[in-house]
Amino acid sequence: MIVDVHTHLPSHQDTVPPEDMVTETAMRSGETVQLTNSIADYLRDMEAVDKAFIFGIAPRPWLPEKSVLLAGGWPEGKNHNDVASETAKHAPDKITPFMSLHPLDPNVNDEYDRCVGDLGCKGIKLGPNYQDFDPTGPEAFALFARLEADQIPIVFHQGTSPMTEAPLTYAHPLTSDKIAMAFPNLTMVLAHLAHPWQADCLSVVRKHPNVWADVSAQFYRPYSFWQGMRLFHEWGATEKILFASDWPVTRPQDNIDHLRALPKFAKDHHLPTIPEEEIEGIINRDAVAIMGVD
Ligand SMILES: [Zn+2]
């Protein structure tokens, strides 16, 4: 079974009108990423996997109109959590909605109740850098305590981002180490192998049984990809890596293909390899069971 633990929302419910089309080039260091897409586009790209977790990123309460990967082409009145839930209804056996909350939102507990109740959310996505909250602060810790008690897993954005106003300290894996020590029963996924801090990421996931890493958004920087994977291999930590795409930044099939191409990359560049069985282990890892999402 292939599980994509990291997909973002389709920007539009229906076909994207030409005047709404948006692309950007910073995320993939010069390559063009199509940021606008429909539910149909999402479902087509998810044909490559058996399960997918989908989420938005809750905006800062003091800047409600500004968000990362905005789903702007949906009827007004629906927030990112409604969009995750409604998209999942198009393939309920395959797609699981996750909520996203902001710990400093005065309504955080009401929205939590609505998400796990009416909307059927089974996990949560947080991007403390994008959301500009201190993940070791008292408000965040209150949220983590509730998530741990309810056995709801977190997918954390980790690593750098091109956004100037997103504090990097909040997305560094060493910060997540503090959270993991305070909440040992909380399941956490550190996204993107915390690029370019893959060594710090493996340092954290290897010491915490309930902390995992996701492999999304690596392959389009081929040397960093190989280096991160080789580090995880040498430290015996590839079994802590979950499959993920970061759609729409990349498609799951492209991630599968590039993971399987790593041994060839190593050979072509006279570098030590990453064993095929470890690569297949990542692609086929049962994140549904690991994260307790069912
Ligand atoms: Zn992402």
C-alpha cells in the first residue's frame, strides 16, 4: 500500500478559469510549479497512491487573508478545513482530511471540535514558520497536550522556505526534539526531511519512536536528495521515512520514480548507493497504521 502523507488542497473546486492560473518558481529553485488546480486534477494525480492525507494551513489570526497555498477558488464561507473535508468526500476510501489550526486563534478549541466532529479530520497539519507561532510556547503546548490525549498525529512543516516572514527557528527539527521530549506519545511527522537540515532531522527521528520524517519535495534537488537519503541510510534511519509528495509542488508518481532512480544516480556519479529494499520500504510503508489514521 502506498500512502501519501502530505498533500495540499486543490485551489479550485472546478476547472480553473484561465484568468485565475497562478504559477511560481521559488519553491523548486527555478522550476515552475502550477499552484492552481481543481479537485479533478488532485484525484488524477492521486491515482498513483492508495491513500492520501490532505490539508490546508491555518492562517495567522491577525492576517486571516494571507495563507500559504491558498484555496481561493472555492465558494466563500468555506475555510481550509471545509475544503479538505469536501475534497476527501470525492474519494472517501482513499483520501483522509486533516485539520489545520492556529494555537493563538481564540477559537482554536471550537474549530478543533468541529474538525474532528462534523468534518471527520483524523490528523493535523502545522507550519509554525508559515503560521508564525512558537511551537514551544504555552498555546502550542496546550494544543499538543490535547492532540496527544486524542491520539491525533501532526504533520509539521520542517525546513526552510522561500517566505521572508516565516521564522526558520520555528521549523527546525531541533525545536521539534523539545516537543517530542515533552509529548512522548504524540505522533509527529517532520516534513521534507527538514531540508536542508536532513542531518538534524535524522538526529531527532532516530531517538523518538513516535517521530517520523516525510520524503516530500526532495527529488528536484538531486544531490541534496541523495545526500539526505544516504545520511539516513548510514544512521539506520530510513525505516523512519514515510512516503509523501507535497502536492501540488510535486506529484506522487514523480516521487516514486525518482526514489527508484536513486541507485542509478549514485552509480552515474560514483557515489555510494542507497539499497533498493530501503527505497521500496519507504514507498510502501503503511503510514495509516503508523500514524493511527483510520
Ligand atoms: Zn507542504
